[in-house]
Amino acid sequence: MTDLARRPALDYDVIIIGGGPAGLMAAIAAREEGAKTLLVDKGERLGRKLAISGGGRCNVTNNKPLPELMANIPGNPKFLYSALTKFGSPDIAQFFERLGIRLKEEDHGRVFPVSDKASTVVNVMVERVYALGCEVWLNRPVVGLMASETGMAVKFEADMVRWTRAVVIAAGGSSVPQTGSTGDAYPWAKALGHRIVAPYPTAVPLTSQSWFITQSSLKGISLRETTLSLWSEGSKRPLAQEQGDVLFSHFGLTGPAALRLSHFVSTALRADPAAKLRASIDTVPGLTADEMLLGLSERRRVDGKKRLETILESWVPARMATVLLIESGLDGRQVSGEVPGKALQSLVQHAKGLSLSITGTLPLEKATVTGGGVSVQDIAPATMASKRCPGLYFCGEVMDVHAHTGGYNITVAFSTGHLAGQSAAHYALALPPSHLIDSQ
Ligand SMILES: Cc1cc2nc3c(=O)[nH]c(=O)nc-3n(C[C@H](O)[C@H](O)[C@H](O)COP(=O)(O)OP(=O)(O)OC[C@H]3O[C@@H](n4cnc5c(N)ncnc54)[C@H](O)[C@@H]3O)c2cc1C
């Protein structure tokens, strides 16, 4: 503290820690405001997670109107309202189009580059950062931060320090650590007085111990646009319900609907680690229960000599038919004409809501997104400024915000990155002359 206060000159107006989508956008916004800016990343490339997002095609944003966009952000959406209003998905789309990237909208409002290549998006952002004259350091892990009334010190390995008016922390969460997001910033933020909500996995596959999962009976079967519900033991209503594709794996469920439900699984298990959870899946999404029962009854009448399993296979794959028959306590070899109506009702009930235990999710390292992080209660939503430490700003997944996949997280990263970069520049440039060391 004392050393910092005595230091006469600062190296930069703004230092941005982390070159993911949030940090890249923050660097561009800070430079566009005229701040002398340094962008630091510990990896050898910028935008490593961005480059693998959206199946390697980079889902740059989502074109849904703001209320719908916010409905897809289960992790602290209200906190993000201001940022999303100032620089939301239309601004993100315009930003890329101005940089020469043609975009296209796909299902569920998801926006991709026409090239279908994430590298198009990463490259154009990196080029913009350099073109604006932002200094970039790669392979430089930041190891700590210090704050004083006159500025902040960013610490690197081998006792190297750089002095700045403002710092933007854009170091990401702690999922998929091979992309550089390893939760480094949580201890720095904590040391500067911020509360940290313990990180947890979201947008992550669900695990189950039901027999047909552990025996891989349904492995590889996918259901299109189905309904997946989450229940706690004894509850009459589902805790949550999601629409979308579901894929059975050897450990549980994956696919968009399962990833969306994972937020509610993580939330329930954080509240009560002993909670008993179950999911139910509509295995015949194309038909209502009544339609299916009618169809089965009709087939039983017409093809009464055919086995029940053969008839059921008109609606579901053979492996699914076997599981549904076992779960319903029926013998699939029985000729359908002999199956009582009550048994058919039970079969339909299981087909329209195949129930399985949910024991949790895959671990944080495997999660697409990190829940938890720097508490939003310690960050001003209108500027992304820390409420605890003047000159410090946050953006992206390092904060306790998270969204469903579908371009929503990337939108949050770009939106908060833009606001944090701009606010940090305004803060730095509004202060008395900083006597910057001319190192650019
Ligand atoms: C496989 C995959 C697919 C995804 N698909 C989608 C999708 O389709 N839609 C969607 O909305 N979201 C998706 N996401 C999530 C989205 O990519 C992230 O939410 C987003 O990248 C977060 O941006 P960020 O800038 O906050 O953090 P990150 O992208 O994690 O970037 C953080 C950066 O900080 C750097 N850093 C960390 N610590 C230090 C340090 N000590 N010193 C210096 N630098 C440091 C890291 O090297 C990294 O470059 C996907 C994620 C994954 C893993």
C-alpha cells in the first residue's frame, strides 16, 4: 500500500486480465475511449474458449428480444439488465457486421458467423484489438493484485509489477480449465473485500444411477424436442421443466434440455446435498398420452396376434421399448390382443414420463459454464465497477452470472465486457493526469 501510494507514475490507464470474449471486448471498448490499455492473458492465444464454443462455430449472440434473452439467464439476470440494455445482442451483431463478419440466425434465435467458423470471430476481435493500438501480452499469468488510492498494481511472475489506474478482471470461471479458465481471480477478488459464491457446474450433463443408465441400455439414443422434467422426492409439481433434445449416455443425460436443467439440479443439491431428485422424460414427444393410448388400442385390435414389443417399436426404438416394458412390469413377448387395457395405460404412462434418478452432474471441469464467482452484490450493475475497490471492474464468467447455452453466455461476456472496458476507461481518464510511462 505505502509503496504504491508513493509511486509517481503509472504504466497504463487500464489493464485487462483475461483475453476471452469479455476481456477482448473490454480491451476494444477501453481503447475506443482513448485509454492506454494492456490486455494480458496467460495462454499463448486469445479467445481459446470462444474458439471452441457453439460446437466450434461460435454462437456469437442470440437474437431473442430482451425479456426472452433474460429468461435464458438463470444466474442473476436482473443484475445484467443494465449491461444488456447498453450493449445487447443487436449491438453485438452490429459490432461484428461493422468488422466485416456476415452473420446468420439459426433455430432458437442462435446467431452464428456465415463462415460457421469460430476462428472468424476470434480473429476479427484480435485484429481489432491490435489495430486500436492496445498492447497485448501473451503467456503472462497474472498472480495477484494490489490496490491503493492512486492506482492498482498488477503482479506477474518473477516479482514483475505493472501500475495502472484501473483493472478489469475478465479471467473467466473455472470450467474446462485447459482453456485457461482456472479460477485464478477468486482469491484476488476475495483479498480485496469481495464475496465469492462457491463455483459450481452449470450447462453440464446430468448423472443417474437408474439401472437402464448404469447398464448403458439406452446409450446413444436421442429424443428430439422432448420435455424433460426435474422432480424432488414427494413433490407434486416439477422443480423445473425444459424443452429440447435429450441424449442418453452411459452416465446419465446430456443434450440441450439436460444442460438447461443442470442449473436446477445444481441449485437443489447446493441447497440440500441429500436431496433425492428424479427426472422424467417424454419418450414419445410427437403424441399426447391419449393419442398414444388410442394408437396402441387400435393396433392391439388390428394386430392382436403381434407381440406387444413389436407394436411398441412403432413408436420408440427397440432398446427403449425393452426398458419401457420392464419399467411397466410387462412381458413384451405377450401377444398384444391379450394385454389388458390397464396394462396399456401403465405403458403409456411410463412412455410419456420415463422416470430416472438424478444423482448430480458431471464435475465443474467438464461443465460448459461456471455458476458462482464474484458476488454481484459487490459489483455496480450500471458500470461493472467493484463496490469494494475503486478502479476495479469485472466482466464475464468470473462474476456470479451464468446463462443457458445458445449464445446467452457469450452475449453476457460481450455485453459486460463492453460496459466494464468503457467504464474503466472513463474512470481512468477522468482522474487527474496519470503521468503515464510512455511504453506504447
Ligand atoms: C465447449 C464450450 C462450448 C460453449 N458453447 C457456448 C455456446 O454455444 N453459447 C454460449 O453462450 N456459451 C458457450 N460457452 C460458454 C462461453 O464460451 C463462456 O461463457 C465464455 O467464454 C466466457 O467468457 P469470459 O471472457 O468471461 O471467460 P473465458 O472465455 O474463460 O476467458 C478467460 C480468459 O482469462 C485468461 N486467464 C485466466 N486466468 C488468468 C491469469 N491468472 N492471468 C492471465 N490470464 C488469465 C484465460 O487464459 C482465458 O483466456 C461454451 C463453453 C465451452 C467450454
